Amino acid sequence: MIELSNIHFSRGDKQILQGVSLQVPEHQLTVILGPNGAGKSTLLEVLSGQLKPNDGEILWDGIKNPSWNANTLAQRRTVMSQKIQLNFSIQIQQLIEMGCYAAYQETSGAERESIVNYAIDKMKLVEFVGRDYATLSGGEQQRVLMAKCIAQLECHYWRKHHQYLFLDEATAGLDIKQKHQLLRTVSSIIRRRGIGALAILHDLQLAAEYADQIILLRKGRIVRSGPTVEVLTPDSLSQTFDLPATHFEALFPKISA
């Protein structure tokens, strides 16, 4: 489990996270929801070890305020950003294999090839094998990046510590069917591997369908967090998004009933 306690983070005079405390357990999908500028991506970066907070405590599976190098972090977690910019040509299978870089000394070429093929199949990318990543559409590139994350997780399946998957608006650029496919894939990885997963989403209905727990964030503060059925209420969403509660009653009639 990853635990944050009273986390503060600022850039210059701007307070981005203010007294944030939360838990990201293994075996579950945690979803962060909130308006633009709420601090969602910054919170994800703190949780994933990409940013160090100005104040507060981080416990990562009981280890206090870890200062791991990039290789150790790659063994413990994988991060899927919205997109990556490359200034060189690379085939998709080569990009996916980059997810295995922290396991090169412990895996053979045959093992990595098998893992890459598994990730390609899992994300339904067989028809794109041999294609340059830059020639793909935005949605197709997102699926390749998810395959890279799958490969990274699979390369470290044998390690004793827990693994975590972080998704920063991973469904952006995907059509409705692809969004469900990606989140079903994440759910299946959680069930099979027992990882902890955290995703930033903007689609409330997707969050309601797939999240085990929800974190509602507004202006760098947590409005409410906990099990999905308890947090996704019209009143909580109204406080978070500054809209009338009646707007959310129409979206989630079963929850508001």
C-alpha cells in the first residue's frame, strides 16, 4: 500500500496540494476525479515518485519517504502518461520492450520477446507490428503505451514487493469501446496480479463502473475519498465540480436513489 500523510506541494507561490492524506491499496483500482487545475496530475506524480513533496510523509509498503533511483522505481511501478514525444523513429514492438529495461539483466531475449508479444496481443496491436510509433493515431499510440506498461509489469512479476500502475488520463484519445477495453484490461491485471492501480479520469460513468475507490480533489484538497458507492454521491460531486447536485442525480439515478 502507498500512503500519503499531510502532503503539501507548491510551485513558487502557488499551493498545488494542501494537506493531502490518502491510501492507494494493492488489489484495487483507485480513481482520482476533479476539475481542471485541481492538482490531479501533481498528486499522481507525488504518488509515483516523480515529484517530492515540500512537506508530509510518504509510506510505500511501509518504507518511509523512499528515495529510490529510476531503476528501482521502474521495478516497483509503471506510469502511463497521456502521450510521449519522440524525435526518432521506433517500431512499436521496440517501444514496448523499453518497458523491460529495468529487468534486462534478469531476463533473456526470448523472455522479453514473449512478454512483448503478450502485451501486443493484450492490447490488440498485432496489426500494427512493424509500424513506426509516430505514424499511429493518438488513440493507437495510447494503446501502445499501455502495452509498454503491461510489459514492464510482466518483466517484474517474480519480485516479492508489490507493484503499482499509474494512469494519467490514459483514456484520452480513445473511443468509447477502447476506453472500456483499456479499463477492463487494467481490472484483469489487478485480479490476476494483485497490483495497486491509480487512474486519473474525467468520465464519471467510467469511474462508477470500474473504480473500487474514488478520490475527489478540488483546489489541491481532498473533498472526499473512499469506496465508489459511498463517494460518488450528488452532494460530493456538487462540492467537487461546483455544479448543482441535481445535475449528478440525472447521471447516477441509482446512486442518488
